[in-house]
Amino acid sequence: MAFTDTQTRQLKAKLDEKHVKTRKVDGTTLHYVEGWHAIAEANRIFGYDAWDRRTLSARCVWASNGGSRFQAVYVAKVRIRVRAGDITITRDGSGTGEGTAPTVGQAHDIALKSAETDATKRALTTFGNPFGLALYDAEQSGVRRRAPQGGEVTSWTLYAGAEKTFASPSDFAHALKSELTQAPDIERLFALWERNVAAVRSLHRSGKSGPHLAKDLVEHFKACARSHAKSPETFTDGSDASGGAKIDKSVLAIGEPKRFRSKEHLRYVASQPCLVCGRTPAHAHHLRFAQPKGLALKVSDEFTVPLCATHHSENHTTGDELKWWQDHKIEPLSIAQRLWQEFRELNRKGLGSGGVTGAN
């Protein structure tokens, strides 16, 4: 047995750019993660008692007395051992460290510790992005970039196959409306809307004609969704909260006749570790692409997975939830279905205490 599924997902996860530091060396910008962060990540992912570090060698390669300051340079080799189930994974790393201090002892101590830390980071890097592996890629595709906060939006990007950027909100709205109209089926329609709904929300928050354009897009989206209904017989009881017809869920990507509600199941999901980082407690996150939201309706509670507060918030701010999960190399639907089955099995055995209700 090697790493658990959760550990594997964590090792494959992208490195948050807030942990990437920079420094200038001979006119070149170097990117790195700090030693404390790499060690903290090892404790988080492997467990405090599941890994250890041993210095294989360390030697001073240069020392100097520059008047009132002493300098030293060390090289070190470190071995990292990680216990994953019944196997032990061993990785070695080499590093250098420099120290400058008012005393000889302090200079050597600083240089030695710096070399050991550098070697530790290089050994841990081989395990994955969270330890800095992403920084060895010139394009840093393994680094998770954060969307800029605040400020006026000066361009609008439409995600429909290839990305298209528009200088004016009206051009963006016209292009999105055209794409919605051309969606060949309801699955593509909802996927397209999911990818661009963040931009529509931004449009609604913007000034001038933005709120009007956003409202018009929402109404157009609803009209397109209704047009994809197969026939009058595929509607449910005839009208929804806004007076429009509801869509038969059998024509959706996941054909469930009802939206199940269970507070106990949500608590059960929230008791599980975050799928991305393994932290607890977690939130029960509804997979927005699993069913259409309809009008002010969340997807069924059976399509929920655990995410910590940080990753839950990050997921909701992304413009493309499907891509967000793909970037984290996680298949959330299968996990949600497994948790739903586990919860129902607990109830059948009398180990659960929650009921399940169905809502159209």
C-alpha cells in the first residue's frame, strides 16, 4: 500500500501562488518556497509521525573574517524518508547555505542550517507541486493563480471553446447570447452557462448598462433551457417559481427525478476531510454542474463533496467549476455518489439518524 487517494490528490494539487517567494540574484528573478512552508506541507500531507529527515553529510567549503563580520558557506546532503502504508519512500537532496554574523559560531550555525534547509526542500520537491516542483517549469503551469480583486473590469472574456475577449460588456453579452442560442443540447447549454456565469455576475455588479445586460442574459438562458425540453409531456407540474415551465430532469446530464434534501447527509459529508488538502472540518459543497440549478434551487444534496472553507470559497469564485476540478485531478461526481451510498447504508444499518426528503 502506498499513498492514500487523499495524499495523492494533495501531492498533485497546484501550488498556491501566495506561497511563492521571489528574490533577485545577479539580475535574475528566482522563485522559491520557504523552508518552513515545505516542512509544514510535509506534516500536513504525510503526517507528523510518518516522515523524517536525516543529514547525511555537511561540510564548510569556505570561511572568511571580513573585519567585524564573519562569513561561512556550507554544503549539505539530506535524506527524507516517508512511510506510506507498508512501504518507505526515500529521497535525497543537496543544498548550500551562507551565513554572515558578528561571531564565528553564529556564521557557521546560520550557514549550516541554511544548507540543511535547502537540501530538505530539494528532497521534498521530488514529491510534487506543494513542495515547489511547479517552480521548475518555466511557465509555472502547476501554480494556482488568483483572480485580481477589486478594480474596474476593463475587458470581458467569453469561454466557449476558445477564449474570446471583448472590450465592452455589450459585445460580450451579445456574443454569449449567440453561443447560448447555438448550444445543441441542454447539457452543452448548462456547461456553457457554468463557464461564464462568473462574468455574468461581474456584469451585474458593474455600473451603467451592466445589470440590465446581466438580467437579459439570465432570461435568455432560461428561454434556451425551456426550448430544449423534448415535449409538453416532459415538464413536471407545469410552472416554477417564476411562472415558467420546469424541465424534466430526465433530459439533463444526470437524470434524477427529484432533488433530495438531507441535513444529516450534509453533516456526514462535512465530517469528511477536504478533497483537495485533507483539512477538517469541511463544508458540504454542492456540485453545481451535476444538475441545473433551475430557479433559485441548489442541486440535490446527493451531489455534495467535502471542501475546506478555503477551497470551498475558491471553487465558488471560479468561472469554470469543471475545469477547477480537472486542475485538481479530482473526479467529484464519483466521490459524491460514494458518500451518498455510504450515508444510505449507514441509515439502513440504523447507524445514521437523518431522513431524506425529495423536492422537485
